[in-house]
Amino acid sequence: MECYDLVSETCEFDEQFAKRLGFKKIFAINKDIKAVGHGSESSNVDGIAFGKDKAQLFALVRHGARFIAITDSYIDKKLMHGIKENKTVLCMPMSIITASYGPERARNTYRMKKLFDAARKMGIEVAFVSMAKTKDYMNSYMQLIELARLVGADERYARYSIGEVNKKIGKQ
């Protein structure tokens, strides 16, 4: 199975490193996939929207953002319904867990678990991505599967997400 990941635009890595981590391709934001946001007026937004501002994220989903990452993991029902109606893929950045420590990591894991549960109950497709800002925080294919399982995904869905769903990210 081919596996794919998504990282921040600041993450520097080479293709051989991606292969050693078990990925066919690692997509970088604003290099391989456009990041959208900050009041985009376009009627057809194509790319990934991410951030904490739920009103802005909802507006981007309405304008056609195909992928969205909620970086604080708080559930907003209006936004979740918009994601479902527009068939947007919810990207869950695992760096929220891996870049935090102690009680903060436990809180982040709990929030992501609740977000994943809500998304799957609504029928929203979820993509597990590392969204690493540096090479040090990148995860291997197996680590992403285990992190996905930590937030409530079964192994079959985790593998599907890291393979098929993440492949859609690069096909924009």
C-alpha cells in the first residue's frame, strides 16, 4: 500500500528520508498543496485551510476548501455540519500530540479523540497527517498508524486514511 503524509512548509527533508519513513510521497504545504485562508474572497477555494478561527474556517469550507485542519481540536457543530455538507476532508495534525508534553499532551489527545469520534459519527472522512514543522517531528508510517489508534481509529481506518485519503491531498 502506498502511504502519504502532509507537513508544514517550513519542514525540510529529502525524498530518500521520506522513503525511509515508509511514504511514497510527503506533501508540503504551499509547495505541493496550496494553503488558503485569511479572508479569501474567491468563490472557489482549492487547497487546505487550517487554523483556530472557526468562522473563517467555515467561510473557507463554504467556498470550497477541500481539506481542513482544526489546529486547536475543539468541536464546533456548525463547522462540522459545513464540513459534512461540502464533503471536505478533515485533516488531523498529529503534531498537536507529538509537539506537546505532560498534561498538555493528555489534553490534546483527549480533544483529538473527541473530534475524531464526532467526525466519524457524522460520516466525515478523516486524514491523519503529521503536519510537522521540522524534520525532528516527522512521523513514520507506523507511528502515524499508532497515533491514529491513540485517538480512536481502528487499524484498518488508520491505514486507509494514511494511504487513500492522504493521496487525495496531493491530487488537487
